[in-house]
Amino acid sequence: MTIFYVAIFVAIAAGVMQASLDKAGVGRVEAGAPPASSNVLVILSIPITFLSNLGLIVITIWSFFVLPWLPTLGVVAAAFIGFSLVWGTVVATLRRSESWYSVVSVGVPLVFFLRLVCAGCVVFLGVSYVQQGAL
């Protein structure tokens, strides 16, 4: 049962990280040079982004129906509120320093990786919830 809570936390944390980096302009493929490889990355990231963003919302809400709601509420609150505060502080600190350019330079693979992690957690939770319901 704790693996579900860990997966929910990781999915929300990865979603918060990729959304805040995207909001800051980091990891946008369309802002870079237009080689063919970036077009392939855009095409690959469309379903992953859809699954990551919409799937995260669905899995978070569905978790309250599948898992005990009080621990789920604690994990969701810790991830959305607690982790968001910590991550926001890290991003604000990075943006004021010289290391922000390092984050921007690896932004595309970093955001793609975070979306992939979030989508992987969403798929894991979705399959686990379906298998639990089938039993």
C-alpha cells in the first residue's frame, strides 16, 4: 500500500517540477533551433505531456476513491503544498544565481525526463487501480 503513496508523491512532485520549469521558460523545444530531431521530440512529448498532466489530475482524484482518504489527503497535501514550497524556493534561488544558465542548458531533456517519470507513475497507478478493482 505504501508503494501507491510513494508513486502518488513522485508523480505530483515531478508534475510540479516540470510545470514550474515550463512556466519559467525552461525546456521548451519550440524555443530552440528547428532541427528535425526537435520535431521528433515534440511529437513524442505530446502524448507524454497529455498523460502526465491530465493523468496526474485523474490519478490524484481517483486515489481518494481507491485508497484510504486520510493518508491520501496527507500525501497529496505534502506533495502539492510542502514540495511546491520547497521546489519554489529552490527555483527562486537558482534563478538568482549563475547556475540558472546550467539548468536552462539542460532544460529540454530535464523537463522531458520529469514528464516521463510523472507519466510512468500515472500508468503504474492506473494499472494497479484497475487490477485491484478486477480482483
